[in-house]
Amino acid sequence: MRLVLVGTSHHHAPVELRERVALDREQAARLARELGEAVCLSTCNRTELYLEAEDVDDAERRAVGALAALEPEVEPALYRLRDEAGALHLFRVAAGLDSLVPGEGEILGQVRAAHEAGNPGLLLDRVFRQALHAGRKVRAQTAIGESPASVAAAAAALAEQVFGELSGSRILLLGAGKVGEHAARNLRTRGAEIVLIANSRTGRPKLEEQLAQADVVVSSTSSAEIVLDAATVEGSRRGRQLLFIDLAVPRDLDPAIHELDGCYLYDIDDLEAIVSETLAGRRGEAARAEAIVAGEAAKFHEWQASLDVVPAIASLRARAEEIREAELLKAEALLRRLDDGERRAVESITAQIVNKLLHLPTVRMKQAAVSADGVIYAEAVRHLFGLGEDER
Amino acid sequence: LAEILFWPVLLFYGEAAVGYLGDARRPGTAGRAATWGVRLGWLVQTALLVVQAAREDGFPWGTWAGSLNLFVWLVVGAYLIWGCRKPYRLLGLAVMPLAAALLVVARAGGGTGIGVRSHYSNLFLVLHVGLVLVAFAGFTLAAALSALYLWQERRLKRREASILRRPAPSLVTLDRLAGRTVAVSVPALTLGIAVGGVRLASEHESVDALVVATLVTWVVWIAYLVLRVRGSTGRHSAYLALAGFALVVVVRLALPAVHFS
């Protein structure tokens, strides 16, 4: 049984093309069932079909046909991978190494959902389980997914550096810019609450009053003037730590706020510098993650190769057991004189002899399976021990 | 046996110090190994103290070197309360090299072996030396937390782009923990000084330089708490904690010869 992968991703196709082959969960499950033993992974960045088949050329043709039926223009943008290369690709995808932002965490859940909705046989089930394991391992053993990858996430992570747990922290949202809303939403997912919303026309007394209740100020108005100055902040700080996130251009918040004791002001450039640094860190961690993924791919290769010799090993062991039982039956007249304990001892000794004789050939065949010699060894064993001749 | 136990303690604490250094450069395995070094070292040091107490049949840490040994154990024990948590591994970088160095000093002064029994009563030593050392261990930890606070605050003020690649405990948490540690330690120091004062009065002994320095230390830490109650937290509070710790260092290392003679 072999693995075939056909698909396209953000590396090969622009969004206009990708969106025409994107499938929702229901459609992906239906397509997988139509293709036989298959799994369809469809996200905003990729649509991939994983098939398990004996005839890989036929499987590949069917997969290409299925995607081309959705959008004929996608065919030149399709990649085709087989066996270990396909498995390695899936492991990289699950680990977030093939994502637009290295190490992003959402993909692992999408791989899990695709596996559950798909129609995997023995091989696909194994490769998807191992991919999920590889993804979890990479996240546990490297810091690839720990640091924020967007300005909004960086703002929320900065707030945690000042306040720790954000539950109970209050946000003052100045203006209704999209970036500001996104940052506030990020803060909310970490437990903070948006208690106040103001804009560039809010008067100073009202602003001071609102500021006195806030821990984090997120600003993104379209005002050409400074909306909040250092004197206003000084008047309402009352010894507390305050974090100011200025996402507006031109800036809304007076740069002198940062000089105040206990006040920390970050503008869009500061946040982008932080994101750029954390992305560099993620790329650095990616090298370690690649090594983990390569290790998992090697394990998959060993497992897949062992499938070639497993039938031969099973036949050999069955044949040996058959001979052992037949010889014991022949000696039944002698064995009848023995008591139950002695009979059990004879049974045990003969079984051990068979096991010990077959142990080394079994190990050697599995080892040979990892290299290219597995099938030759399996054939040699079949020939030497006459396995399967009775059936012929 | 006490001699045999000293070396693994030093080895574990040394490993922890090096491990935390490695963790600061690349967070991960080195930090986990360092935390295990702290745990195991502290357990072995506990065994060392038990052996000392059993052999001495009393309180064997009445000498300056012996009390230093006990002090190290208290500091590491206090650190263990938070040190096992990942965000506080950076604190280990401040605490564990100090612990390892002080342990070596304690050994050089004969504080890790079986010494001569003190002429003071066990009850007095446990109350006086024990309480003062508990307080000093707390102050040491509070100072380490404050140093970490100032470092973290500096990073935020300088808008370091790498700040999220190596996250530290939050400012608010560090400030709160330092304050709580001092709030627990000051009553211990007050009681310890009171017990010593009662003895001085009953024995008609004179006040020495260590007693004066300890009283000054007490005043500084009381001021720390008063200022916090009045709302002066954060950076000012952290600087005051470091000043208080400097006095603890003076009392612990520079003046014991006067007091114990």
C-alpha cells in the first residue's frame, strides 16, 4: 500500500485560484469518500488530497481529475508527492512549517478535523496520526508557536508583560479603527474587558475620568492631532501602571507619555519591530522543528517498509507453528505418559525453540525492509521455506 | 556524613546556576535541568542540616558560618516556592549563583561540618537566629524580585524588540510578590530582634555594631512597607528593596565577627 498526495497551496497558487478549489468540511468529506481511501485537507492556504492505493499512477490521476473538476486552471499549480515525501510534507504542514506564518497553531486542528472527516485506510490513518504527533511534538519541544505573529497579538502579549494575567484588566478604546478593534479583541481573548470607548472629540475632563478607570489604552483614531497628551495622563494615573498602544498614523498619543513613571507607550513602528523580531525567532526555531519532522518521516518510512515483509514474517511463523504442532501430535503416544506439568513443559520448550530460531531472521528482515532489500529478503524466505506453495 | 553531603549540594546548586544561565540564552532543557538541580540540592542540604542537628543534639548554626549554611537553605527554599514555575526561571539566575557562592563561604568558615556547640540555649538560638535568618532569606528573595522588576521595566522603557522572545514575569506580579515577601519577612525580623533585645537586657550586655546595623536594616524595611501602603510601588519600591538588601549583605557578611565573638 502506498501514499499519494496531490494538492496546491499558497506557495503555488494565488488566492484567486485557491479559493476556487477550497472546500468546506462537508464537501471535503464527500470528496474523500468518492476517492476511496482518502483524506481531503482544505484550508484558506491549501487544498490537498491524500490517497492510499496499490496503483499510485491511477490514484494520482484520480486526485488530479478531482481537483481539476473543481477548477481546470488549478492543474499547473498542483504538486504531486508520494510515500515518504508525501508524509514529510504532511508532517511539515501539521507542524506549521509550511504555513504563511511559521508555527501558526490553527493548522494542527485543521489536520485533525480533516483526518476525522476523511475516509482513511490503515496507511492514511497511520500517517495522519503521526502528523498530529509530530505537530504536537514540535510545539512542545520548540518555541516556534510561542511568540506573537501579528501587531494585535504583540500588543496583547505586551500587556501581559506589564500586568500578567489580563482577567480584570480594563481597556479604553480610542477610535474605531480596524487595527485597534483587532488589538482590543486580542486583549479580550486573554481575559481583559473593553470598558470604555472614546473618540478624538471626547473632551479632556471626560477623557481623564475614563483614563482613571483603564489599564490599557488602545488608540486608532483618524485624527490629525494628538488625542491624548502627557499632562492628561499624569493627572489621572494615580500611581498605576498603564500601557498605551498607539496604532494610528499620524499618531494619537503624545510621545512624552512614555517618559512618565509607570507608563509604557508603543506605537505601530515599535510593535512591528517586535513582530519582525519574533518572526525571526520563529524562523530560528524552524530549523529545530525541521529536524523533529525529519525524524518522524524516517520513522514513517521504516513503518511503511516493514509492511512489505510483514506477510512473509507472518507466513514463516505460521509455518513453524504448524510444524511444531504436527511433531507434537506425532509424539502423542509418548507424551500421553507424561503428567500435565511435564506436558506443559514440553509445549513451552518447543515454542521457545521455534521463537528463538525465528527471532533473528525476523529482525534481519525488518532491518532489510528499511533499505531497498526488503522485498528480495521476503521472496528468499518464501522460496527457502516453501511458503505459500500449498495454495499454488 | 556531613562532609559527604556538602559536595552533592554544591554540585546541584552549581548545576542549577549554570543551567539557568543556559536557559537565559536558550529557554528549554537547561532551565528544566536547573530546576531539578535546585530541588535535589535543597533536599540534600536538608539532609545535611538534619545530620548536623542530630550530631550536635541541638542548634548547630550559632556560628556565622553555620548560620550562613542555614541562610542558604532558607533562601533556596523560599525560591523553590516560585522557582519551579517557568516564568521565574530568570529569578534563579540571580539566586542560585549567590546560593552556591555563599555555601562555599559557609564551608570555608566550617559551617557545613560538625562544630562546637554554642553556649546559648537552643530555644534562644532557634528563635533569635532562626527568625532573623528567615527574614533575611525573605529580603534576599524580595531583592531578587525587585532586580528582576527593574530589568523588566528597563526593557519595556527601551522598547526592546526582543522583549517577547524572552518573556519575563509581569511588572505587576513581580512588584506584588516582592511586597508580600517583605510583608511576611518584617514581622519575623521584628520578633528576632525582640528576642535578642530581651536577652541583651537580661544579661546586661552591651549593644554591638551588628545590632545597630540590624536595627537600621529593620528601619529601612519598615519604610519600604509604609511607602507601599502610601502608594509608592514600582520602581521606587524596587530601589528601596535593593538598598535594604545591601544592608542585609553588610549584616550577614561584614559584621558577624563582631557579634559572634
